[in-house]
Amino acid sequence: MAARETHARPTGARHEALGLHPDDLLEMYYHIALARAIDERMWVLQRAGLVPFVISGQGHEGAQVGVMWATDRTRDWLVPYYRQLAACLVRGMSARDLMLGLFAREGDPSSGGRQMPAHWADPRHRIMTTSSPVATQYLHAVGIAYAAKVRGTGELVVTSMGEGSTSQGDWHEAMNFAGVHRLPVVFMVENNRYAISVPTRLQMAVEDVAVRAAGYGFPGVVVDGSDVLACYEAGREAVRRARAGEGPTLIECKVERLTAHSSEDRQEKYRPTADLEAARSKDALVVFKHYLEQVGVLDEARYTEIYRRIRAEVNDATDYAEARPMPDAATVGRHVYAEE
Ligand SMILES: Cc1ncc(C[n+]2csc(CCOP(=O)(O)OP(=O)(O)O)c2C)c(N)n1
Ligand SMILES: [Mg+2]
């Protein structure tokens, strides 16, 4: 984290009540903007035929950065889902790491170039591998949280998924087990109102996923995912509860999916244009920038500097990953069959 150069006087602004320094806010904004820039570059590379597939975190970044900012990046765990590019950046993965995975190159920390894109993992940063069947990550998170509790390590686990995935039995089993054993886990649901083309009203008979937490004996809260500070505040309280042995919390962030489900989807087939336009007005990247300008933390010079840094990082990561070799063909059986 950058040295604290800013010494603004107290103004009664929301971030001050949360104990966030202006330099924290700038770092949070940088992570949101970097995630967006990497994601946008991924689409360009996919459309150019250089990489096979993209599934986007665009519209989810503010919620992820807000909640993750409340965790301890040296000891807590993340069991991510495919839209959590921004969460992985907060945990310490670099633009190069992410691009290595996209290009499936040697040295990709997620899988050594073996998994499809967006199946994030990084043992160096306690990011557990993302499984393709949705909702399995909640079970993995609960297993890690159970181990942390038994061992008394004081660690906690954050995991996340979309609202559609909460229809899976795995989700309910994980919620129940975590509630019974009061496990140190922060459950996120990133509710973007669609599961591919299926809208929420065809997926569940309640308005908010969060109400279901009551059935498992712990709190569920709804947060506006475009409000980064509100997400941070919810994350902080969930982390406090987990650390104090009070058990899990479910944080439902209402977010917007700003792209099609993936590069294999055409959302204009099922999503009205007005719906997408309304979503764009709830983009945390824009909303948070306005906040930072209002409280005098972000000015033209800082903004230009942040984007100069981001452009350089994304260009470097793209060139670096593209130039790396493919994994050695002789290692094709690694992690599948035992090696001599
Ligand atoms: C068990 C399982 N069923 C179906 C799929 C195919 N699938 C991948 S993503 C997805 C939609 C998930 O929607 P949601 O949980 O709302 O997450 P979002 O993509 O909207 O963030 C589906 C059905 C899968 N990967 N795993
Ligand atoms: Mg969804």
C-alpha cells in the first residue's frame, strides 16, 4: 500500500466515520478501476480471437472491493467465483497473474494453464481454486472455516456466488452446516438479477436472498453493491462477527451485470435495452468516483495518475502473458495422475 501522503482535515464524511483514510479510498478506487480495465482488455482479446472465453466482473467490482477491504489479507481465505476478478486483485493477484490464466500460459498461478479462464486460484494468497459447478465453493469455504475453527487459527473465509446459484442444494447445505457450527465464514451473494438469461422472479419466490439466512440461524443483510462504503461496512461487521466466534453472516450485494453473461451469450436476446441502461447508472466505478470528488479526495491530477498506472499495468500484463510459452506438454498429466 502507498505511503500515506494525504492529510485531509476531518469533514464529517462517511469514510471518516468508518475509519478509512483518503489513501485507503484511492487504493480502493484503483482496484475497482484496474479490475474494470483488465476485464475490458479481456473482451478485446477474446473478440480478436487470441483467447477462448471471457466471463466478466463488470458491475460487481465495487461490492467485491468493499467487502474484501475488511478482511485480513495476510491470513484470511477467499473461495471465489468466476466474476471475482476484483476480489482476487485485492487478495494480491496481479494483472500479469490474471492474464497468464486467460492466455493459458506456463506459470499461470490458477492452474498452470490448464483450466478455462476465470477459474481463479492462487495458493500464495490463500485463494482456493474455483470449481465449475456453481455453489460448490460454499461447501469448500465451510470446510476451510471448520478447519480454522477446530485448529483455532483465527482465520476466516470469504466466499461468493450469484443469486441464481442459491437454488442449488449445495448452497443450503453449506449455510446450514455453517450456522450449526457457528463457523468463521462470510458468505457473499452478488445478486445481478440474472442467472444467464433467467431473471430472479423465475429463480426464487422471495425478493432478497438475504432473508433465507434467518432459516439457518445467522444474520442476512442486503447492501447496495454500487455503494462501496456500505459494502465495506457490511464486510467489517461480518468479519468482526466471524473473528469473535459469533458465526457466519450472509451479505447480499445488489449489483448489476454490465455485460452479457459471458462471451458465449447475447444478452440483447432477453434483456431490454432500458434495463441495461438503468444498470449503467448504478455502476460503482462511477458512483464511487463521484463520492471521491465530492469529498475532495480525487482530483484531475490524481485521476490521471491512477489511469496512467492502470494503462501501463494492463499493457504490460497483456504483452507479458502473450509472450510466455505454453505449458510443457510433458506435464499434461500433472494434478490428474500421480507423477513418478
Ligand atoms: C451446477 C451447475 N449448473 C449449471 C451451470 C451452468 N451455469 C454457469 S453460470 C450459471 C448461472 C449462474 O447465475 P448466478 O448464480 O446468478 O451467477 P451470475 O453468473 O449471474 O453471477 C449457470 C447456470 C454450472 N456451471 N453449474
Ligand atoms: Mg446472477
